[in-house]
Amino acid sequence: MPETKTRLRKEDLFIRYCCRTDITTGDYAARIKDLLNTPLEWDYCFARANNERVAPLLYKALTRIEGADSAVPSRIWQTLKERYYTVLGKNAALVEQMEDLSVLFRSHGIGFLLFKGLALAEAVYQNVGLRESSDFDLLIHKNDFPDIDALLKNLGYEPFFDTGNVALLPCNPYRNSVMYHSRDHLGIPLHIYWHPINLVSYHAEIMSALDLEKVFLESQIIPIGAAQVATYSPHHQILFLSMHALSHGFSPLVLLCDINELIRAEGNALDWNKTVDDAFSFRLSKHVFYTLYLCERILETKMPGWVMAALRQKKLSFFERRVLESVEEGAGAAGQEWLMYLFMNERLAEKASFLKRALFPSARELSLIKQKDCAKINALDYIARFFSAILCGLRVVAKQIVRGKKTNREEIPKKPL
């Protein structure tokens, strides 16, 4: 089946070529130079790169292109430079705080996995100025939560809402985390997870299918400054980064860059057999297939050909295809993840079960979702949740109506799913 064509702004193509740590492999440097020799809307470039959280990558790539500093307007160049150094400074502060937290947790016999932002900046991007991070994401053992809660409160942290007895917080299919903020506003927010699911999953069985014992057992140690900190194994990174990317509608673009950079950094050391096997056993094969497909199409991620063949889904709904096409075209799918989850269920009974779980969680579960005191949950919260779902559906319909009407776009091949 021949490839069809889709259209993309050349500024978006420019950003996609730049948002990688290695522009020397392949012909990315030449492509970037070619586009630098054409008129580009630089205000759009910066705004889009900043919104996609890849402005530091854009700046770093341009510093490796001879003559780029003269091709880019000076104010844009300076703004990109300032953005890079701002991220570098903030993440340097994060590294220092993680060193202290690591010592504290270890002294109390508490294990944790650091994941997403800072872990990726250090171990994958290998430059803390290239990957933005606004908080710490820590996966813990549920039984350790009371001790962690007490430690954090002694350090001057408080949860965003009254959690009550944290030992009674449930493992549930909606949200399994609590955000802590510093009372003096000097510390970095801490996002404490006791299960990776933090948005209602498309299928109820995913909750029990995720083998957390295996995840902790196969974790790896990475350096964060002077500290040695545990994080997901590379093959589990791909699974959970894919789940995270889908839960945000594959937006911003940095979520796909994370996976592209992980695959590049690991190279032949990445165990693709374990990746595929656990994708199916954890019931995350759809998440991983969609995300790797988009990485391949948007960032030209290189991976063994058999991987996508093994993960390929037998059936994709019309809506699933449209969402993936929308992301590939640069329109994004933020806010559409709920409907994506709905149509990922193939049977009508499964769709009905998802709607019931998504719209009508228990009061205790809704308090976690909204990070709000359980005693303050009332009928208005459920009404707001119901109408929010309706508005989400209407926005998706509106977005699909205007698809294809954009101008000033470059044609790129579109690969059939």
C-alpha cells in the first residue's frame, strides 16, 4: 500500500529536526541548514518549541550548526540561550536537592525509583540543561508511604490536600499519587506515587497486570550528581513513558523526544525482547505501539523492524487512526486521551465499563484525582466531571472539522497504520 501525503509547517519540520541530542547521525544537520536558508517565522518557532518543551534542544542543536547564530534573529537567539540556561540552573538545584533526599531516604531504609524529568536529563540526555523538569517524580512501595509522609512533613513539606491517614489511601484505577509542596516555597515539589497509573486506564485489568515487584527488581542505578539513585530499567522506561505520553495526548513533543533519546542512548544494549514481552504482560502493548509509531514517524526513531511488527494491533478504530494522524500532522491530541481510551476498548461492554469507571469514581478516589479533601467532595464535582467529558468530546469534533484547512505546510509521506 503506497504512502499517502500529509502537510506540515516547515517551522514544525525544523523543530523536529532540531529536537534531538545528536544531529550528526543521518542528514539532520544538512536539513536544518537547508531550512535556515529559507524564510522562517521565528516567533512561531520559539513559541512552538517552548510550548513543546524542546526549546533547550533547539538551542543546543543550533549551536552545532555553523553560521546559525547569524541566520537566527538575535533576539530569538538570545531568548533561546536564556531558556537553555534557565533550565540548566533549575535542574542543577534539583540535583542538589535529590542528593539530600537520597541520603535521607536511604538512612531510613526507604527505597524509591526516580523517573521522568531529572532522571532522563541525567541518564538519557546527559545534560541537565536539555530536559525541563518542575518536580521530582518518585515511585515508592505502598507500605513505605506513612514513613515517607512523616519524613516529608518534618522537612517542611505538606500535601496539596488533607490526605487523612495515608496508610488508608487506596491503590485504585484512577490516581495513585500525592503532590507535596514546601511550606516555605523554597523546596521543589515532590510527586509521590505508589503505583504508576495516574489517570484512569482504558482497561480495568491493567491495574493488576502491572508487576511492580518485577519493576523494582529490574530497576537500574544511575548517578544524580553525587548520589546513586534507582530508576526504571530501560525496557520498563519505554513502557511507562509510553503510558505517560498517551495519558497526555502525546503532548508536548518532549514526551516523544524522551523515548527517542532513550532508544538512541541505549543502542544495542536495549533489550527489545523484554520490552515487547512486558508490553503484553503488563497490558500496555497498545500504548507502546502508538507511541513508538509516532516516534518513528515524527522523530525518525530507529528500532529493529520486528518490534513494530510484534506490537502491531490487530484492530484500530477510525478514531484511534485519526488521533495518531492528528499528532503526526502537528495538531496534537491533548485533551483527546479520554476518547482515545474509550475506543481502545474493542467490545461494547468494555467501552461501557470504561465510561462507568471514568465518570463515577468513589468519593475517596475522586479526592485523589482532584487532590482535594475527601470531605469536600460533593455532587458538583461529579457534575463538573460529566460536563468536562462532554466538552472534551465537542472539542475533539471541532478539531477534526478544521483538520486539513491549515495553509503554509510542507508535504511529508504518511505511512499507513
